[in-house]
Amino acid sequence: MNIRTRKLIGTLMLFVCLGVYALLAMALAVRILPGASGLVEFLYYLVAGMGWVLPAGLIIKWMSRGADAAQG
């Protein structure tokens, strides 16, 4: 697969995954956070705010696979 095509697909995947993740995190927050203490809210948003990093990193790793061969 062409590196430019891989980056295009990866970028679209990142946008879709991030949008879906944000909606799921908000829906979960609405269900579990009403009436929760400030500390629980803080911890939830800390974990939920960082939860997208691993999937995004995997997509970015996939996007850059083969870039070394294209440069050399």
C-alpha cells in the first residue's frame, strides 16, 4: 500500500475513533458521575482523557509502517 494512502486512511481512522471514543466517554460519564464526589470525577476524566492515547498510537504506528523503506 502506498504510504500516502496509508496516511490518508489512518487520518480518517483517527478522526472516527476519536469521535466515537469521546461520545462513549461522555455517555459513560452521564451514567456514573451524577452525585459523585469531585475526586471521583477528577479520576474519571483523568483516565478517560488519556484513554484514547493507546489506540491512536497504534493507528499512528500503522500509518508510519513502511515509511523507512519509502525514504531509503
